[in-house]
Amino acid sequence: MKAEFTAIIKKDGDWWIGWIEEVPGANAQEQTREELMESLRAAAQDILAIHRESALRSAEKDFEEVPIAI
């Protein structure tokens, strides 16, 4: 399942900076737009994986994972 998110990006001097609107903490700074987009993608994936692991640990046992579309 792929999810779509919104990257806010801009050129700031010699650097490209950006963040993912829907994923707090997913931000990056790179020298090229392409590098920035890859770093943002990786940051969002890492943060979402951490949140997923935390949620599964919190559920402990006897839980059900149900896909939800919003």
C-alpha cells in the first residue's frame, strides 16, 4: 500500500529545504532538489516505521490490524 504525502520545499540560498506536511519531524536540507526529495522520503519512512513499531508494542497482544483509507 502506498500513501501520498505533501512535501513543502523551497530554495534557501545555496540549499534546498523542506518538510512533510503530514509527518511531524520529517524535514531535510540538501544541496539539490533531487537529494532533498530523497531525504524527505527517507525521513518520512523512518518516522512512520518508528510510530508503527511503537503502536504495535503498545497493543501488546490480541489485536487486529485493519487497513483504513482516509
